[in-house]
Amino acid sequence: MQPVFISAERDSHELAQSLKRQFVINNVAVAKRRSEAKLIVVVTLLDEQKRSAALDDEARDAEYALYESARLELQSPDGKNLKGPHTLQQRRLIVNDPDNPVGEETESTIVRAEMREQLSIRLARQVEYWSHQMQAQP
């Protein structure tokens, strides 16, 4: 099943880079060109949302939730769909200090990076699960 090639649109570049790091950490060979790969991993960042979860006494956000979701597919080098699409979602609840809007933005950026890393770990595990399934099939 190796090497794999990660295919992603421009909007999904950061997530694709996180997924590539996960593959490298786990000793999975990653091809630089689609033509060199035995398996194509198609990853798409679908959505990033921020929703109010609770309000304080002055109707300001006391807590908010961050959401990210991504779609994953496995394809053969000729583009045939092998597994998926499968959607994974990552969520985090953050307690907000409404008197510090700069801190909120900084914390959101840090938390989103952590979420993307966690999402890439889950995506890598899904690819591993699918590859074991495919190897077990006659």
C-alpha cells in the first residue's frame, strides 16, 4: 500500500501537511508525485465553524465551540474509489474572557492548530484501518 500520495485542494493544505507529518511519524512512505503512489489519500477540509455555547450576564459569549470537519477517501492510482468518503469531525469548547478579545483570537488560533493536528491523527488511523481491511480481502 505504500507509498501513498496525499491529494488536497488549496483550502485543505494545512490539514494535508498535518496528515503527511502523521504518516512520516508512523513510517509510512509518502510519494511526492501521484504517479509514484500505490494509494491516493484524498483529504478535504469541509468546514470550520465557531458557535456560541453559553452567554454571560451581559449576553456576551462566555463559552464558544470550535468545529472542524474533513472528508477522507482512498483511491487507486488510476482514480478508482477504494474506500470512503468518510467524514470526521473535531470539536472543542473554550471558556471565553469577553473582556480580552485579543486573547480570544490568539487562543482560537492555537486551539484550531491543535484540532487540526488531532484531526490528522484520526485521518491517519482511518487510512490505516482501511488499508488493513483491503489487505485482508481476497
